[in-house]
Amino acid sequence: MKIPEPHPYLVVFTLWLLVFSASSQIMIIAPILPLVGDELGIREALLGTLVSAYSVMVGIFAVISGPFSDRVGRRQILLAGTGLMTLGLGAHLFVTGYLSFILVRVLAGIAGGILSGSAVSYVGDYFPYDRRGWATGWVMSGAAFGQILGIPLGVVLAGAFGFRTPFLLFAVCMAATFVLIFLRIPQPGVQRSSAPVTLSGATRDYLAMLRRPGVAAAAGAFFLMFLGVSFYVVYLPTWLEREIGATANQIGLLFLVGGVANVLVGPQAGRISDRVGRKGIIVFSCTGLAVAMAFTTVVVGSVGAAFPYFFLVMALVAMRVGPFSALLTALVSDERRGSLLSLTVALGQVGFAVGASLSGIIYEQSGYGPTAVLAGISVMGMGVMVWFFVPEPPLSSSLSSGPSGTLHPEPEEAPLTSQEPSDSGLGPGST
């Protein structure tokens, strides 16, 4: 089926809807954890593993799907991931206990792994580098709209009809994304990997990328970013409810406020980074966010104080998303972009899983304060990694543009391609 060339706004909207659906079904877990625990009889220390199970599967299948994305193209991966995610979210209707909940989160995690990095990879394929900050800012604002619309609505529906209902809502949204991709989103005309996808070849590809200091630093930064987020957000609603006295509706409103901050700041930060560069904005965000996270339990002593404080935290979170995503798309060439984005997301999900599991143990033993401090330390570590070790291609005429606007920095920072030899003398795509 020949697909007519879509308007760029349609591309952004479709990817936005994907991010909205996928991120909402992840974020809804945290605010409804107390409800899940009460309804299914799951103790607090185990609730975090419901988050970890998803993250582990995303990490595993992100690594697997990356080379396939480079080989078969982003469109096929988007279709496979959105279709499976629709089924996985619908399966939440049949959860009856801890084991069945873990199983459906595993299924959703497999789909999440297939989709990992797909939206940003498609942006990298479709838009030139000096427009990727704008595009990724809007696409990733789908997560913010999840906070504004999806999470509050999901919390209300969970309270009224049970915790399974929000997942059905997001399954419908994901199904709509599948239809849009199938009917209107083409495969961008960029170079794809010609090497067969094999275990040995994929392993060499990933190792070759990680031998690049900038790529390794970006992957480490992604790990620390997700580690910090999981330390901070997984037990924040539980702490607010049980220590500060917030109700479920107030927590839903809090996420709405955070989403507004994300929408107001995220796209603008991405657009500005298209003009002034990425790294300065990322480091500024990480520094402010580290301080804000670490002092949460000191500053927030009432429900009223939580609202402006969470607005600030989410504004700082949003400030780094578009610039960092756009920066990642320029570190390798077109035929390796899917592998890089999948690798970084996989390591990020490992960080999220580690943080979610540890935060449950720490919260049960010491409360929320230590997890918030660890969140701040992790975020500051990300800022240090980006500033000192991740290269940033200049936004200047000294850069050439490939078919999709892929930028090719100076030789010392040239993107990794399938023709570049690895340290072993074999091409990364060798089998």
C-alpha cells in the first residue's frame, strides 16, 4: 500500500499519541499502587516489583528490537509494537492477583521494548537535525499530556471502577495509534542496515557503539536519568497519601499540575536547543532538578505545598527531554540510530527497575526522604556525564546533511556506521 507523504504535523501527532498512550500506562501504576495493593492484597515492598517487571522486559526487548529497527525500518517496528501493546493493555482486564499482574506487565513490557526509542528514532529519520529539538519536544510532551489528561482521568476511573479500567482506556488510545501508523505514516527514505540480524552481529554492533566514549557516556546518562526518576516518583504518591494526608483525587490533580509544567516547558526547551545547543540546557536542568528532588521532604510539609513544588520538578524534568533526545539522534548514522536509541532506553529501563526495587526496600525501612536524596544524586550524575563526556555536534554550516538531515560531525566525532571497523577489525554489522 502506497502511503501519501504526510504533513509533518501529522507525523508529530501520531508519535505524540504513541508516547501519550505508552507513557500513561507506565505512569498510572505509581498513583494507583495503594489501590492495587489494597484490592489484590499485595504488601508494599512487593508493589515496586510491578514496576520493575515492566522495566526489565523493556530493557531486554529494546536490545533485541534495535537491530531489527535498523534493518526493516521504523514503520514496521512501530506497527508491531503498537499492536502488541494494545493486546497487552487489554489483558489487564483479567488480572486477579500478584502473579497475573506480573504476567500482564511482562507482556506490556515486551511491547514497550519493541517501541523503545522508536518515536525518537523516527524523528531522527524524518526531520533535519536543526528541527529535531522542536519535534522531539512536542512528541515527548505526550507524556506530559498523560499527566494532564490520562493520569488524573485514570486515577478517577480506578477509584470509581477499579484499577483495571485505566489500562483499557490506554489500550483504546494505542489501538488508534496503530491505525494512524498503518494508514498515514510511511517509512522514511533513509539508509537502512544491510547486514542480516544475528546475535553475534548485534552483539558486535552494540559493543562497537559502547567503545565510543560519547555513546557510552550517553548510555550511562540515560541509566542515571531513569534511576533518578524511579527513585523519586514510584513512592511519591504513597508518601503523599500516607504521610502528608493527600487523597487519591489530590494526587491525580498533582500529576495534572506536573503535566502542565511539562507541556509549557518541554517543547520550548527543545525549540530553544535547536538555536543555542543542547548540553547547556540539559546540565542546567539536571542541577536544578537534583536540588529540588533531594529537598522534597524538607520543603513539602502539606498538600498545598506539594503542588507548586511538583510543578517546579516537572518543569525541570521537561527541560532536558527534548534536547537530550535530539542530541542522541546525532551520535550515530541513520542505519545505527535505532540500535543506539534502543540501547540507551534498555539501559534506562534497567536503571528504572533498579530504582523501583530499591525504593520499595528503602521506603519500607527508612521512609521517602532517603529515596528522594538518591534521586537527586542520580540526576546530578547524569548532568556531569552529559557535560564532560557526550559530544555535541555544532549547529552550523560546517555540518553536512544526509537524506533525512542526519548530521556528520568532524572526523574525530564521526557517527558510527555499518562500515566502520570495530576494535577487533570486524565491521559492527559482521556476522
